[in-house]
Amino acid sequence: MVRTILTASALTLATTIPATAMAASIEIEAEGPVIELSIYESVTVAPDIATIGAGVSTEADTAVEAMRANAEEMTAVIDKIKTLGVAEKDIQTTGISLNARYDYDRTSRKQIFRGYQVSNRVSVKLREIDKVGDALDALVAAGATDLNGPQFSIEDDEAAKDAARTRAVERGMARARAYAAVIGGDDVRVLEISESLQGRSQMPILAARSADAEGISLASTPVQPGQVSTGVSLVMKFEVVEQDGEAAEEDE
């Protein structure tokens, strides 16, 4: 019995091949039973990047005053970040907001205008993991009114992903051969491998929190980076074959 499998290519990398390049189909013929497996493998490594978010919120009677005050305070925070040895490219503004503030007066049942609030946030990438706690304390001392993170990650996880690929393929081959043995086959032939990448896993250690500069302890904020994982998911298709290379025939 001959099975024909239509596939975009014998080796399909779903995350790297553009859709236009997948338009052509290649016919893969299989005479024996076909095994399809989904496999996920991950590798854990020590992180080398910590990302934290720092923000400043200010209030004033007018929008102009609120923006001016916020600009001054945020500039002080950014200047402090730079004194920690953080490069310009590793500091990114993630959001600026201006909103009118109202309180509800239960007596009059009306909204009472209270002024304006401005919030400015930046994302900071720290490359010295052992100084994350010191950086958090320094940002609060410089005027940051809220923090979130850190999120730990790997800047270049290609080596870890390659290790995960090797393990995934080896596990897929072993499992396929086990299935083949159960149904009377001698070996398997790879027909197709499809891959999807898992992002660099990150572990948030601190939830978003409000900060008070006067409440900082003399001891540095403790931070444990732990480990992070990165991996790949594979879909592998095999044909069951006999030792002489011929496909194993299915029982009629």
C-alpha cells in the first residue's frame, strides 16, 4: 500500500519560513504505516539578563504642571539608571499617560475634579544579575514610585535550543522505533519534521509594587535569579520500514 503525504517541505521550520515560501507542495510517498509524534524538549540554564520596569507618577492641578513635574522626576530616575552602568540602548520608554482625576462626592452625587495625574514608565535591561537588588533600591531612592519585575531571561539561547533540538529528535526516534517494534516493523524512516520555537522563558520574581523612598531598608533587596528554560516543539512523521529497506506492510 502506498501512502502519499502532501507537505510544504520535507523539513518545515514553521517559525522561520515565510508563508510565500510554503506555497509549493512536495509529495512524500510512504508504503508502510506512518507514525506521527509531537515532542517537546526544554533546557534550563542560568539567566544572564534581568528586566525590570520602573515608573514615576505625579499629580498637579493642571496638565502642564503634572507633565513638567513628571518630566523632572523621571529624568532623575533615568539619570540614576545610567549611573548604574546601564547602556542607553537598554533603557526603553514603555508608556506615558495623562489622566484627569475625579473623586465621587456621595453628598452631591457628583464627580469632583481633583487635578491631573501623569505616569511615565521605562523598561530597563540589567546585564549584571548580582546587582538587581541594588538597582531596585537605587531606583526607589531616585524617585521611582512603582516597580515591577525582575524578569530573568537568556540573551542568546541558540546553544540551549540546539541542545533541546538534539534531545527532541533523539527522543522522537526512540519512541517511533518503539512503536514500530510493537507493530512488527524493524526501523523507521523520517518523513517530515515541523518545528515551533518556545520563547525564552522568564520568571517574574517581584510583582508590581508601590514604593516609598523613605521605607528602604539599609539591606539590599534580596533577589534570587534561579534558572530559566528555553525549548522547541517538534512534530515528527515516520514511515515504518523493514530491515531490507522495504516498508512494513499493514495487516489486511
